[in-house]
Amino acid sequence: MPRHSSHCHRVCRGLVVFVSIMVTMAVAAQDMPGVQLSEVIKRPVFEETRLNGTVNAMRRSRLSTSVAGLVDTVSVNVGDTVAQGERLINLDDEQARYELSSARAQQQEAQASLEEARRRFSEAQSVGAGRNIAATEIRARESAVAVAEAALARTRAEVSRYRTALERHRIEAPFAGVVSSRGSDVGEWVTPGDELMTLVDLDNLRLDFQVAQAYFPRLDDDSELLLVSGPAGDEPVPLTIASRVPVTDAASRTFLLRATAPDDVPLMPGMAVEAVLRVSTGAQGLTVSRDAINRYPEGRVTVWIAEPAEEDDRYTVTEKRVQTGSGFRNRVEILDGLEAGDQVVSRGNESLNEGMTVRISRREAR
């Protein structure tokens, strides 16, 4: 009986020690900082430059009239949105309507004269030359038909001219847009060339940037333009490069780069925007995640290198000084200090110490 009791005590002590070791290991594992790692990779290196630009409307019309007249009605105000073909301004067209009516009456008269001339010519042809009518009379009636036809053509042209003049007393929107200014009101006399109002197209906007001329030959299909301010919010928005104007401003040594934004980006003409232009340098280089870089006030730049420890999913970290180059696409070029394939800490590097053992965080494992 005593032997059995002694054996039980030894087993219990062993279990207690085992549980204590497991608990200690679990606590130690929990105390290890959880980090995320990323690999140093070699890839094409890009250069980024920030650009300031302006949103411009592709169509901005200062509407005027082609005929002189008195403003009779103005149908819109500043800020109104109008559809293409919508009536904006009417000029007093009373005299133009009278002139059109007179021209139409002359056209009817010419039409009747032509019909009579054709009837007389047809009668002469049916009788026949040399019998009851002279040949010269037939030719005269034929000429009369030609004259009547010309007179009708002239009156038709007059009707078209007066109809066009009447239509020009109405100013319509050449495209859909918003009225940004108004320069005339009811009762004013306007002449051809006077600016009556300004219409701006809000559906066809372009983002214009002035770019240093050195970037012009480096733009290619791999170049990127990202909207980083204005209505873009915190996330950069890719822009489509619509055109690059190969004309350099002699004063600023820049060229125009014109881009378009996705339809869901709220833009307004005149808005100031900021973008990042990303162009290839034509070289390959080592890069790391931007989050792996540690910058110190004295100018020192380091990364934490992670080396596998003896236990699985455990790493020993060492801080190493590096020399950085350009940054792009959330990556930073490393000019010196690292080699391809090195593992660096990209998350959780805020409170590391030299030689510390770390574990891979669950977020990265997932």
C-alpha cells in the first residue's frame, strides 16, 4: 500500500511538471510579438513624381447670336442644367415672321406662274408648229417655262433664307450642360458676336497636368497616373492618359498631359487635383514593402531581417541599416544592405529588439 501511494505521488508530480512546462511555453508563445513578413524581390524600378493639375471641360461655349435683335425671353438662369436642343433665349422675331410670310406668298405666285407657263407650252406642242401656231411661238412658250422655273427656284431660296433668319432668333443649347454665366436680359438689344451666356459640358471633363519635359520620352504603355487628392479620397484612383501634347512651354519647360477619370469620381470644372505619375526607369532593382522601412530622426534607415529559429514558425530578428532609392506602388527600392530572398518584417516592427524571437501572426497565416 505505501508503494502504491508513492507511485501515485510520483505520477502526479510528473503531470504537474508537464502541465507547468506547457503553460510556460504557451505563455512564452503569447509574449512573443506577432509579425508579418515579406520577401525582398527583384523587379523593374519605377520613378514617381507628383503633379498638380486642373479639371477642365472639353466643351465650354460662349453662346452668341448671328442676327441682331431685341431679347424677348430668357428661359434659364445661372446654374440651370439644360439638355441638348433646349431653348435658352428668344429674340423678338415679329419682323422676321412677316418677311417669311411674304416670301412664301411670292413662292406661291411663282408656282402658279410656272403652272400656267407649262400649260401654254403643252397646248402649243399639241397643236404642232406650222399648222395653227408658229414655231417661234412654241420656243417662246418653252422659254417662258424656263423663266418661271427659275423664278420659283429663287422664291424657294428666299423662303429658306427667311426661315433660317427666323430660326436664328432662337438660341438653343448646342449640347447638354450647365449655364455658368449670363450676359443679357429681357429688353436688351444684342448684335452678332455679343456673349449672351456661357454653357459648360459637365459630362466630358479632362484632368490637365503640366509635366516636366524630361518625362515626355519616358512615357509608355506601362506608365501610370494616379489621382491622389481632390475627390479621390484616401485611395489613389487610376487615371487614363488620354493624350500628351508634344509642345513644350518654353517658360516652364513642361508639356501638357491630359487624362480622364472613372465616371464615379465626382469632378467639377476648375477643380484643383493632385496626381502621381509613375514611369519606368528601365532598370531592375531590389525592393521591399514600404511598411518594412524604419526611418529615424537622425536620418538612419533600417529594416528588421527575420531568420528562421530552431522551432517552427519562430524567427529571430536583426536590425540592419539600408540605403533606399525611389518608392513606387507601395514598394521601396533598396540600393544597399539586402539581398534577394531576404525575409523582412513588414508588420509589427514598431517594438522589436535586437535578437528577439518572434512568431508569425495569425492574420498573415490566413
